[in-house]
Amino acid sequence: MDFYLKNEVLNLEEMEAAGEGLTEGWFQLLRLIKRIGGRIIEFLAQIEDFQKSLWEKKKFVTETFYVVTVGNIPEAFYPEIAACDAQWEEWKTLLAVEAPKAAKKRVEWLQAHHTLPLDTRHFPPDFTDRLLAAFEDLDEMTDGLLVHAENWQALNLLQEKYRERVKCIYIDPPYNTGSDEFLYKDGYQASSWALMLFDRAKLSLELLRRDGLFFLQIGDDEAARSRLVLDRVFAERKNTVVVRRGIKNVQAQFTTIDRLTGGYDVIHIYAKSQEIPLPHLREIHIKEKPGKWDTFWRGTDRPTMRYELLGQKPTTGQWRWDESRAKKAVANYEDFLVNQSAKKLLDEWYVENLQAGVDLDFIRLNEKGVVQYYVPPQGYRLLSDNWLDLSTTGNFTEFPTEKHLDLLSRIISWNTGREDILLDFFAGSGATGHAVINLNREDGGRRKFILVEMAQYFDTVLLPRIKKVTFTPEWKDGKPKRMATAEEAARSPRIVKVIRLESYEDALNNLTFDEESGQQALKLFGDEYLLSYMLKWETRHSATLLNVEQLQSPFSYRLHIHRDGETRARPVDLPETFAYLLGLDVQSRKVYRNDESRMMNDGNSHHSSFLTHHSYLVYRGTLRNGHTVAVIWRETKGWTAADYWRDAAFVAEQKLAEGADEIYVNGDSLIPGARSLDPIFKERMMNAE
């Protein structure tokens, strides 16, 4: 403001020409402009701050469903599955399988096809409640999480649960060429594209483990700019890999061209922390070279690397390794000779340990008195940052920017262990999840994947793809080439959880204004209220901002959500939302009825969105600090003191909170040791901690 006044309003030459008598008029004009401008700025700041808080608030989970492989479902559920025509119709359409129509034959078919992916949306809500209650450790059984949401919003909600848990992040964002058909605007101004990437990379950084790696694949247009952005987010750039695009060159039809066809992408590799060592990147040979012994002495001259080993100490040159490592290698070989050599070869013993995650060194003194070290079997060659042997272009779906499974498999197998978590928040066709499933089947791992996508092809491409590759690994022309083997079935995803989140546009559409109290506040506080506090005050009871008064009826909480071309009131999954806000590792999710004093298992229960006033929904799990938690949801609207006493008695009788370090309940309660979750929910959703 002051800069504007001095440079645009105050004109010294005109003031001198007007004379001193008119100077006061100039200053009055300056004061008037400053006073009015300050008011305008104050009002605009209120609007911008409100929009920012609405964007940054954690978004509600608006839908939760599960894809569960049949082999992991108790057979007591099979008659109900056999009777669900909607599920069988999906299997016929999606998996191209013909199943029997008779109920008994269908049950037998289920018993023979363990990888059939059951979608809980096809079943009554009580079926889902009873099915989930059958799992003793729900999160441990969940091998994949699919999030249908704008990716910044998804990363924001997942912060508490997945902070410093993700080992590998791979993303393939819009290339910013202006020509691709993305729901994300492709063709941003450079600064807008860079800011989009910066904001999401910065959020994802919090999810990475200390030894985690971040991979970003990008074309030439934004290769340099993306590197500048990521340099500001991550501690260290490890490499920039070059990979072949594998697309057809169609320039032959033109006499002249503007530029050569882009034939490569780059993949920037960043580490969360400095000096994190990388494993060797190996390409497997078809024929393995056996292990061998080689001289441990080398000609380079480092006096500090000369020490006594197996009775020898070099006077020139040096040993290959430091003293500690070398003496450990001597002990390893002596242990092999004493305990293993009668039963197996050294190569076999080395490989067994390597498969268990232990890379052993060995040193010996041979029959000629030469100190030698063991060179392991060479079933591979070491790779560099030149990956032109791989194509980036996948072909499992018709998705235009699908990435090749060989490329993703190289990334994942290189830097993840068998139980690590991987994240792709520009998930596209779901190729990253597909690659994780394939790799788990190959090596028996239990890697978990998180895929985030906001576009409509989440339902038409990504989710169907995950279901198909869960069913069987090999497909051709949309049909299975074969069924999964018994080993592949055992290594397939058990549960894939799917959630949808409220969007920023949904949040805007669900704002409501309390005009009556606003008018009262305006009378009391005047312009100050209008300019600085109106939006925050009058919208405070909006459902999108969590109206805590409505938590008395948690299973009836609704928002107007836009989906499939229409906007209508839909139930919100408050229990799931709160679990993510807490960062809860869910072990069990069970529904109880207090009028029958037992867990519902008779087919009369209801989904959490339709639970009756007799129903309790109880989450048990563990927080990141190791505390065990019970979260109890029930309908309390209209309760009297007698109802609260009955509530406490029922919780005690059913042992719903037994052994929990922390107990959370919606609304008030007389449950010993319980805290109301209402203020915690509000604080964490609005980032007010």
C-alpha cells in the first residue's frame, strides 16, 4: 500500500507546481486512499484465508468399500456369495469366466478359485460388517489402498497414519506439454506447474522413511524445472536415469519438422536423507556364473589398509577391505567350514543367506598361502543410469500414458524389501499396483501399495485392472491366459481397501451461512466483524467443517457430493475419517447391538451409514506411539441419563474397551476412562492442533 501511494499517488513535481497551500489536500487524499484501501485489503484477506483453510482442512471419507479375495473369506459366507447375482455378473464381464448357475455348484466353484476378487459394494451392508469382523488384524491383511481423490487432499489425510512409513514413491505427473488429455491441467504456465509439483512433493516427503527414495518420471519439457523443484524438497539427488519411450515416430509423413521426436524420458531419483547408501542395481543373467576366489591383496598403496590378517601383513599395497570387515569375513568362512561345508557348497550357503537378507563376506588362506576373498555367484550384471534397454510404454490397458511393468518392476525390486510400502499419487492406470502384485508373487513378499487418482478412469481403468491382476497374472485380449497357481494365489492381495474423499468443490458446495447470528454479530461489532470475521463465524455450523452437534447421530451425517454427473446427499464415513486423523492402525472393526447384547452375526446388522440407535461400531487398533485404542461410535441423540448408564454397562459387559490405553467415544458418556472424540475430530480436521 505504501509503495503504491508513494509511486502512483504522490507526485512531487505536481505538488511543487501547485504550491504549499494545496499540499494539505494531497495528504488528505493519501490518507483517504490508505484508509479505504486498507479496508479492502482486510476484506480480501479474510476471503483468501477462508479459502486457504477450506483447502487445507482434512477431507471426509465419503465412501469405503473393500475388494477381498475369496480364498481369504471364511467359507461360512460362501452361500451368500453364491446367491449374489450382481457379483457373479461382474466376474463374468470383467474376468471373462463362466460360472455355474446352481448355488451348490457355485460354492464349489468358489472353493476352487481362491483369487476371485469380491467387491463388497455388491452385498448388503451387514455382509460387509460381518466380513470385516471376521479378520483379526484388518490393516495387516490389507495389501493395497486405492484413494479416489485429488492427490494433495489424499496426501494431507494420510499424513498421520503413514508418516515416515513409505519406502518408495514413484510418480508420473503430467508432462506439461499442453497436448495430453489429463484431468489435471496439462499445459500450465511453468510457475504454476512447478508449484503444483512442489506442494505435493513436499507433502509426500513427510510420508517417506528416512531411507526412502522418491522417483519422478518426466519428459524433456519439464526435466530441468522438475529437478530444480525437487532440489528444494529433498536432501539429495541420487541419479537422473534415462529411459526409452518406445513410441512410434510419425514424422516421415512431413516434409519439414519443428523438432525431433522425443525418444526418451528421465527419472529423477531423490533421497529423503543425505548419505543414504543405495543397493547395487543388478540385471539377472540367464546363465549364472559360479562363485570364485580372488586375491585379497591389491596394488593401490594405502598404509592404513595394511594390517595383520591370517598371519600376513603386506609391506606394500593394501588389503581390499577395512580390518573389521575382513576379520568378520574370516570368521564367516571358519563358521562355514565347521557347520555347513559337509552339507552344502559355499555358493549354496551364500545364496541361502542372501535370500534371507544377509550378504556374507568370506576370506580364506589357500593351500599356497595366499589370502583370498570370495567373489559371489554372478547371476547378474551391474546397471548404470542408462536404462535405454527398457521402454516406458505399457500395454495392459488402453490408457494413453500407461507405464511398462518392466520399468516399474526394476524400480520396486531395486529399492524395496518384502514388507515395504510403496506410493504412487499420480496412479493413472494403476500400473504401479500391478507391478507390486507381480513382484510379491515372484518373491513371496508382502509389499503394500497406495494408489491415488482423481479422474473418472479410477473406476473404469484403475480399479478393474487391480481386480483382474489379483485374479490371475497373465492376460491376453482381455481374457485370462491361465488361472493362478496355488503359490500365486497364496501370494496374491488379500484385501484391497478403496476410499473416496470429499473434494474441495464439495467443501464449497456444503457451506451454509447462519445469517441470523451474523446480523446480531454485525450489530455488536460493526465493520470489524464484516471485514475480518464474517465468513468464519457464519459458516461454523457447515457440515463440511464438521458440525460437532451432529456427531450425536454419526451414522446419519451427510454431505452433498458431486459424483457421476450429479450432486446429491450422500452419507459420510465418519469412523473411517477419524481413524485416519488419529493415524490408527486398525486391528478390528466390529458392529454390536445393545438390545441383543452380542455382536451382530445374524444378518440383521446394518452398514455404518444406516446403523440403528441400538448399534455400536467399534474400532480397535494401535497408534503410532504404541498405545492401544478403542473408538466407540453410537447413536446418542435424545439420550437421557438412564441411557448413558445403560451405555456404560453395555460397554463393560461386552468388553468393548477392555485393555485399551485410550478410549474415544462420540458425544458424552459415562464410560470409565473415555474421552469425547468430538473436539479432537474438529481440531485434527481443521489442522488446529
